[in-house]
Amino acid sequence: MEALKKKILEEGVVLSDEVLKVDSFLNHQIDPVLMEHIGTEFARRFAEEKITKVLTIESSGIAPALITARELGVPVIFARKQKSLTLKNDIYVEKVYSFTKQSTNEITISKQFLVSGDRVLIIDDFLARGEASLGLCRLVEKAGATVVGIGIVIEKSFQNGVNKLKEAGFRVESLARIASLHQNQIQFAE
Amino acid sequence: MEALKKKILEEGVVLSDEVLKVDSFLNHQIDPVLMEHIGTEFARRFAEEKITKVLTIESSGIAPALITARELGVPVIFARKQKSLTLKNDIYVEKVYSFTKQSTNEITISKQFLVSGDRVLIIDDFLARGEASLGLCRLVEKAGATVVGIGIVIEKSFQNGVNKLKEAGFRVESLARIASLHQNQIQFAE
């Protein structure tokens, strides 16, 4: 998606060979016009999939997921991240390891919002090692629902998340694919 | 706002005299069509205020704030909640006490996204005792920027937040104002 790549080149800050900061339009400040383009593009790519719910994870996934859901005419759910919970009966819980923070969080969804028969599109802001996306997939499967695809705003193609998701059989659509951040240079894939 | 009140009556769950749960359209699952109406209404009410930034707090404020910002043609920033931080130079930090969770969080914004001269509209999902909104106001003032108003999706008018904000001189616009949750009945103000 050209508008997104342009924005990444103009405003993205390379912090290391592995870390790209896009706080000016996606992860802290958000550009609402770009989110419209992003959500519309995800909806276009998954238009044939008879999606019934969009699922994301707080907080940076909410903006692109909201627009995607509006375009598809379905609700969006955001999974919550929490440290650790006392056992509860009304939620699905999965553990997700964060390499960035080197800690394990639990992510949760209320059982009432994800049911057997749901066809779910997962949207997230970044795909690196795939831990968050895989956790969301496991939540969907616990509910007896189907993951029809995963839409990613920025994929770091040089990490192994995208391969893990594809090997697990999931369709992944990434709007920007970064091949390398080596030597402070943002190189897109292809 | 009639569409919002109708939704609250249909789907809101009264958990106690003080707690209303709206997880089906605002705080966990989100109704994108309702968010369009909400954001458009906030933008209409504050249209004359020459707003330069919309500010909210993760996570439930993001959806209504995004649409408001798009309608006003400005960026949206979401403040982050964190447990406690090592001191950093590039962020503004405020402490916010949560009566619900009975704990104090720090909320933060990067200095680069809020600057002197900014005219800021604060958007939040709920107004109860006003601690979160007041914390956001203090962040704006630390940046030397101006709070031009506070837009609230659901105000619990029977708690003292709205009065605190008005006494501090802030304009508050709430789309639904709840006078009482007594005996499991949702009563709107006026």
C-alpha cells in the first residue's frame, strides 16, 4: 500500500536492526485519514470471506480494526492484555509471550462475543514473531470459531512470525512488508 | 444522543448502583456504526473551537476519538497507562487514581506530539469521578497547550466528576448522561 509505505519512509524511526518506531501515525499518535485507507484496503482484500467479526488486541490494533469492521459491516472486538488473572468462567484466556518486553501476558475475550460459527478476521498493527497473532488465533479456536485471515499493517518480514502463521495454514495480508532495517535503512520486501 | 441512549437501554448491564457495563458496543466489542455517529456528534459540538489535536486514553477512548479526529481533520493521540516508570525525559507523566481498581496508574504522552499552542479536545468513554479526564487535562497543561473541551460518551452524572471538571473551568459535552442506576434501572438525566 503506497500511502502507508510513504508514511513509514517519512516518519518511521529505526531504533535498531529489529525495531521500527511509528509513534507519529499508528502507535501513539494516529493519522485518521491513513486509518481510513488501511481499513478500506483490508476490507477489500477480505471482502469475499463472509466475515462476521473483526478481532484485534488493545491498544494499537483498535484504530485500523475499527475502520475495517465498519467497511465489512460487522462488529470489532478487542482482546484485553492483563498481567495475570484469577480464574474466571466467562472469558477465554491465552498466554502470549512478548519478546520486546520479555514477559508473558494473558490476553482475554468474553465468551459472549465470540461464538461457534463466527468467521473472524484478525487485524493487528505489527507482525514480528507472531506471538500475539497466534494467541488471538488460539482464542478464536477455543470459541469454536474460524480464523479466515490475518490483516497486518506492518510486517517485519525478516522475523519469523509471518512464516509461522502461514505454516499454521493462515492467510496473512500485510499492507507494508519490511525486508530489513539494517544500517538505519528501511528496505521493503519485493 | 438518542441512538446512544437506545443502545444503552437495550444492551447496558447494570452491575451495581454505580457500575454500568457496556461491553457489547463500547468497552470490549465495539459498534463501528455507533462510533461514526458519536464521533460526528462530538465534531459538530466542538466545530468552532479550532481544535488541533484530539487526546484520549487507551483503550476504550480510541474508537470514538479516532472518528472525532477524522471529522475535525486533525490527528488523535492516545495516552498510555502504565504501572510505574523509570524516569524518562521525552514524556509527560501524570498519576491517575482509579476508584474502580483502587490503584494508581501513570499516564504518559510523548512530548513531541503535544506542543505549546495546541488546542486540544479530550475524548473519553466514561466520566465517573473525573480522575482520568483531570489527569489528561494536567498532561495538556504541562505541554503548554490548551484544553478547549472534554467530550464524554457516557457521563455518570450522579458521581462528582462532571462537577469537578466544570468547577475547574472546562467545557464538558456528554452524549448520554445517567442520573441513576438505582434498583437496576437506567435513568437518564433531564
